[in-house]
Amino acid sequence: MGLSVALELTKRNPLAHIAVLEKEPEPGLHASGRNSGVLHCGIYYASDTLKAKLCAKGAALMRAFAEEHCIPCERNGKIIIPTSAQDLPTVERLLSNAADHGIRAEKLDVQAVKALEPYANPYQVGIHCPDTAVIDGKGVIQQLRRMLEAQGVRFFWNCKIVEVVPAAKCVKSATDSFSYGYLLNCAGAHADRLAKMFGLAQNHALVPFKGIYYKLSPRSAGLVKNSIYPVPDIALPFLGVHLTRVISGDVYVGPTAIPALGRENYGLLQGIEWAESLTIAQRLAQLYWDNSQNFRLLAHSEMKKYLKTYFLDAARKLVPALKAEDLLPTQKSGIRPQLVNIAEQRLEMDYLLEHTENSLHVLNAISPAFTCGFAFAELLVDRMP
Ligand SMILES: Cc1cc2nc3c(=O)[nH]c(=O)nc-3n(C[C@H](O)[C@H](O)[C@H](O)COP(=O)(O)OP(=O)(O)OC[C@H]3O[C@@H](n4cnc5c(N)ncnc54)[C@H](O)[C@@H]3O)c2cc1C
């Protein structure tokens, strides 16, 4: 997000002094370098959301960027399949979203689904989204970095912002101090922390969710031609375990949305800050207690996915021929920087923007923020004074 915004700024004002402050030694070590690499078509999102406004446009801009810079990207489409009668109303809802937003999506009968994905197991119907694509996301990040460096954007690596002085228009790392005319906070899973330093995001707190993946063995990868997704629970901001043939040709299974205990809790205990973990655990307990958006069911079903057998169950609902030995463990995992609305005790479904006179903050940059990146950057720069 930060790199996309920097690119948009250079396009609009080539003489602007732009600096990217990044706490890591290189870009893409967090969500943007750890996702499924899918350019979503936007079928999941209701009309009144920023996600709906930005997704299809962002995907088109990113496909064009990939083509221009020879970054691997394949518009191979995906199938969304119901697995029980309960899913059928949501199928209609998704099709109506698609119609509302001019997204290409076709309702198929079982035979037509099987012509595209012979091993899928749809209940009565399926939806084909031909514009869904897979992309080399790290390739996008590297290309953005090269272009920005060539245009004179200054990068400060290993530069974690730990303090802000909004009145002086200044942010500080452990060793340096930076003054700014305008600041855009695109800090992903840490964005709410930074925003709070500006007195913003007072109604929100982070509850991170971990996405882990398995990979299909070479023997079974042929069971999936492109991508097979379940019909999601549209009350929740997660899509459910799906099968995606990524740009390398491997088929990944996942990701989960397992409640996690830290903003960078990629492994079992890795990335946990114990003091904050306690607060996160309390927030999760509160959500569990209130049970809004059916949180208990989500927590039960997702926690079980730490066990391979339950993970396999989720994958087998889509492709019954899969066997335990077909799922190979991977190190791939990511954290969804999910915000909870504290007053209403519910997970925020859409992106949130908050601002001060001299700063704009991107909060809840959950999926599909990677797809939306370039369109999102346009919107953010439009909102700058
Ligand atoms: C498992 C998973 C699968 C996903 N799949 C998809 C998908 O298929 N398609 C899709 O469109 N989206 C997907 N998403 C969502 C998408 O990856 C994210 O929404 C998007 O990458 C967010 O980008 P970002 O720039 O906001 O965050 P990030 O990529 O996390 O970048 C934030 C950057 O800010 C830096 N930073 C943080 N705090 C500070 C600080 N204090 N000082 C300096 N630097 C700081 C971090 O080091 C990081 O580099 C997925 C997400 C996950 C977790």
C-alpha cells in the first residue's frame, strides 16, 4: 500500500519530496509478501463498501501494471461452489453483487462446473468468475521499489516509527527524526498503533487472525485446474479455506483465519509481545462471549484447523478426492490485521480511513487490499489537501 501510494504521488507531482519509512530491511516481509497472490474480481462486497469501489478497478490496474512490466500474472478465473443448501441464498447474493458492479460472473450447473473443475463437488450450482487472476505479488513489490528508487523516492529501511509529535509534524524512530508536510500511514498490522499516537482509531482495536496454508503434493495438484473457493459466510471478512493454483503452478490450500496472539505471530509463539497478547486474548474472549457475527462458531471451526484432519475436512468439502497425504505442510503464513469495533463488539468488514489535518491513516487493510492497491492509492491521494 505504501509503495502504491508513493508511486501515485510521483505520478501526480514528480517534484514532490517523498520518503518511505519501513521498519524492515526490505519491503514485502508482512501481509503483502505473504498473501495468496489472488487478484480478486470483487464479487463478495456489497455496494456501499470501499472494497466494492476499489476491487475490480484495482485488479484491472494491477493486471495492466503486470503486463507493462512483464510480471507473471494469469487471468485464469475461479469457481465458487456451495457445499450445501444453506449456501444457496448467498450464491444469489454474490451474483447480485456482481450484477450491481458490472463484474463478469456466471451461474453454472453442476455439469458446467465439472467441465471447468472435474474434481470439484458443487451442491447444485457454482459461480464462474473469469476475471479472477493470480499474480507474482513479490514481483509487483520489487518492481515498485525499483521504479520509486529510479524516481528519487528516498527509502529508510530498518526505520521503525516509535513516536509521533503531530503538533510539530514530526515522527521518530529510535535514532532519527523526520519532519513531514503530509503523512500517510500505511503500516498494515501496525496502522492502528500509529493512528492512536495521532489520537485516532479510538473506537478500534486489533484482533489478528492467522492464515496458514498447506500445499498439494505433485501427485494431487492435478485435481485443481485453477481456483476453487467455497461460498463464504458474508457476515465475516474471511473467504474460507480455498484451493488456489498460484503463479508458480503450485496449488495452495488455505488460508485459515485462526485467532492469533500477535501482530506478527506467524509461527506458534513467534512474534508474540506478551503484554499485548494478553490484551488481544481478552478482546477475543469478549468477542466469544458476545458472539456477534457468530464468532463462537468461527473460533471453534478455525482453531480446529491447527489440526490437519480438520483442515483436510475443509478442503475435502471442495474436492472430496483429496487425501491426508496430499496436503504438504508449508511455512507460508500471514496475519490479517483485523480491527474490531470496540463499542459494537463486531469485526469491521470494510477498510477504514481516518485523518488529521496533515495525515491520512489506512486502517483495517484486510483482504483484498493487495488487489485494491493501485485504485486505493488513487483514492488516498485524491483525499490529500
Ligand atoms: C493470509 C493472507 C492472505 C491474503 N490473500 C490475499 C489475496 O489473495 N489477495 C488480496 O488482494 N489480498 C490478500 N490478503 C490481504 C493483503 O495481503 C493485505 O490486505 C495487504 O497486503 C495489506 O497491505 P499493507 O501495505 O497495508 O500491509 P503490509 O504489507 O503488512 O505492509 C505494512 C508495512 O508497514 C511496515 N510497518 C509497520 N509498522 C511500522 C512502523 N511503526 N514503522 C515503519 N514501518 C512500519 C511493515 O513492516 C510493513 O512492511 C491476504 C492477507 C493475508 C494475511
